[in-house]
Amino acid sequence: MTKRDLHFLSISELSRLFRTRKLSPVELTKHFLERIERLNSELNAYLTVTPELALAQARKAEAELCAPRAGKSRRDRGPLHGIPVSLKDNVHTAGIRTTAGAKFLKEFVPEKDSEIVARLKAAGAIILGKTNLHEFAYGVTNNNPHYGPTRNPWDSARIPGGSSGGAAAAVSAGLCVAAMGTDTGGSIRIPASLCGIVGFKPTLNRVSVDGIVPLSPTLDCVGPLARSVEDAALLLEAVFEHHKGEAPLLTERSSRRKNKFTLGIPKEFFFDVLSAEVQDSFESTQKILCKRGFAIKEISIPLLQETEKAGNDIAWAEATRYHQKMGWFPKHSAEYGEDVRARLEIGTRVPATTYLEAMELREKFIAQFHSALAGANVDALVVPTTPISAPLIGEESTTISGKDHATRALLLRLNRPANLAGIPAVSIPCDLSASRLPLGLQLIGANSSEFLLISIGRVLDDLIPSIGHPADA
């Protein structure tokens, strides 16, 4: 086994190596810490690295997993035991600073772990550190004015996407096995797409946001970033709030390699503004799916056209109210980055009637979405994740079909609907552009359809040719 093999192995492969004593959690953790030390200065994926904590957790995992089988100290906590992961830096960690990407929180150290951190620790995961993000998770470029931009491992001149850009870059470059991020308007799926990995946004309230610095409570979700749907599912399982009687997210049923799924393609919205390379890639992928037994149906969800404005109105108002309630805005106005400060100022001008109209539209959209899926008898929607591949750092607009579009709005465009409806969605790498930049395919399901999306996604993992890894990783 070469060192290169280690950082791109799956969770199940690493788990098997631990349990056959061909690799130890300490060896693996040291390998990742060495890679972070060597590569993070260029990528700026991590804001805080926790080598002492990681090695202590790794030694504990090694002692539990490698103790004599009859020994009282032997304990197998499951597939995440001994697996090194990272956390987005808006996730509270006891005794470790949590900046949320903000200048005036650079020394903030929580006293208590967030709920998801407590669950990951209980599952035996090893915390390597905290990843860079767009300030207060309020943007999609990860061009942080206080801690510097995170760079895309596929091309360091380009953004990784955001706001979970540090997490995506770390996974893509092999600086952790998997990561936890947050998603309010696409902040897991956008960087997953631009960095060539899997990003999973679960159903609203199926993963606890307790101890997460919020952006917009109506829209906020926490979820995993990983290199495969299976790895994402394993991480999600550790933090997922199961309802009574629900099966685990990964079972024999979700592992079946059946191809008899029916996917819906919306008539509205998703294909109005796409770059030629994304359009071509989607059509090629659609042909692969049809050849392998998937049924594809066109369906209509008219209210999709109104999701962008409604999502913005809700996020603007709720984000500003939270920052006011915390006493941060406008008190620290001068210490915010220009783009985040501008959005918080917009939030002060959203009338109550506009916010309430957006919430009413949200309820109508949720009902229409589920009615459309049920009426067409489709398992999930299949659409592109982003209309473009990764833009250059600082690139504020992109030309599509002769018209200029704001880069931020483009990246959010195809992701906002799932947040507005509170429904699960997953981005899966499907292709490389002519410039060898990753492109993502998005599955969007009905409320609490994580199990189904994982089943479909695992089939897609097998059917769609791998895009590989960044050249320098």
C-alpha cells in the first residue's frame, strides 16, 4: 500500500484495514496531519488544525479496536471508528475556537460541543480540525476577507464554492476522509459540485443544528461531504435523527444495484440558464441512465420560478435578525466583509409583509412539489447542481448565451429550491469540463427520502465514470 492509496480510500476500506490490523488509526491520522501541513498553505482549507486532539482520539480508537478480542477494553463503535474527518468552522467545538469565518469571533472558544460533534465523537470519528468558510456561511465563493480565500484543488486560481468550501476542498484534496458542512442555499452541494465530490443536504430538522452558528433557521441544514454516496451516507447515519421504525440509511435494500428508478426532469426553471458544457454533460449523463434502465419523465412544478425571490427574502430577513439579536450588527459593521455587511443591510429593508409572503409561497411550493412527484410517480428529480463550473477567484459575472449573470446568483440558482422546501438533495460528480473542472449532477427527493436518494445515488456511483482526483492531490 502506498501513501497515495491511504488518503483516497473509502470509509469501508479503511475500516476493513483497521479490523484486520493492516493499518492503525494513529498511522492514518498522522498521514492526514502530514498532508495538511504540506498542502494547506496553498489551499487554505483549514482555519484551525487540532493535531493533539486528533492523535489522542486516534490512540483511543486504536486501543479500543486493537485490544485483544477477549479484553474488556475492546470496543467497536462502527464504521466511523478511527476515521479522520473535518468540521466546518461554524460548528461549535468545546475548547476549540469557532470563528464562523468572522473577524470578531477569531478568539471565540465554545464551552460545549454541538450535537453533531458529540455524535461523531461517540461514533469514534477523529476530528482533524475546522475548515474555512464564507464569512458567517453567507456566500458561495469562500473568498473570506479575514482568513483568505480557499482555493479549488482542481485549479488553485478558482473558487471551491461555498459556503462549505474549505470542507469540500479538504475532502477533494485528500486532507480528510469526509467532512461536515452546512447548507442554507446550496452551501454543501455547490462546493461539492465544483470540487468533484459528493455533498448531501438532508431534510430540514433530520440533523440537529444545535450548536451551529445559524444563517437562516427556516432554511439551515447540516450534512456530509465525502468522495462517494456510500461514505456520505455513513457520515450522515451517525448524526441523523431517525423516526420510530425507520431503517438505517445503509442497509441491504439501499445497497441493491437495481436500475428501475424513475427520475423527473422539471419543465420549468432548471434548464433556463445553463452553460453549454453543463447542458451537454447533463444530456450525456441522461443517455447513460436511460441505457442502464432508468426511466426519465418530464414533470411540471410551476412555482419553481418563484423560489429564488422567496428564498432570498427569507434568508435576508432571518440572517439580519439573528445578527441583531446577538448584538453583532450593526455594532460590528466595520468588521464584517463588504459582501456580508451589504446583505445584512438588505435584511433591514425586507418588510414584514414581504417576509410573510415568502413564507406563504414556501408552503405552496412544498405542497406543489410533493404533489408533482406523486402525480408523475417519480422517485426524485435529476438536474444539474450548478449552471457553470468553478469560476476564477474574484470573477463576479459569467456570460451565458451572450448575457452576463452574477456569479453568486448562478451558483445559488439550482440549489435554492431544495432549501426552500426543506427537502433532501445530493450532488454527485458526473463529468469534467473541457478545462478539466468538475461538474455535478443533483438528485432532489421528497420529504425524508434520504434512504431512496442514497439507493439511487449508489447506483449512479457505479454507472457514471469516475472523474478521478485533482492532479496535485
